[in-house]
Amino acid sequence: MHNGFGTALDEEGQDCGSLAEAERVAIASVRAILADEVTSKGLLDLRGHVDIEAADGLKLSTVKFCDAVDLRLGRDA
């Protein structure tokens, strides 16, 4: 994971049955991280991303924080 606070590597990783499953897991993780940042810091920083890699380190996909949420701005009620 790469975000405004730095890089955090998941040394153990997770074994997913498919790339689609790995992307779903990454999206859920990103949403949890964003929720924690909003709750604890009042900050929503969508500039980060999570790289999904195979066991051998080959990058398979990237999930951008901004793609993990549906962001609606404005004051319209």
C-alpha cells in the first residue's frame, strides 16, 4: 500500500483464488483504511494505491484509492 503516510508492505500477503477476488479484497482494505483516516484524522486522501502482486513479486494489478469509493462532492441536499 502506498499513501500520503508512506509505504506499507504486506509481507505475508493473502492467497486469493483469482485476480478479481484479490481486487475485491484490496478494495475492502482501502475502504477500511479510508474510513479509519476520516474517523481519526478527519482526512480523506485518495492519492494512494494498492499493488496486487503474485507470490513471485510480479505486479498483477493496481487498485487506486480514488477507484475504491464513489465520491460525491457539493452541498446539494
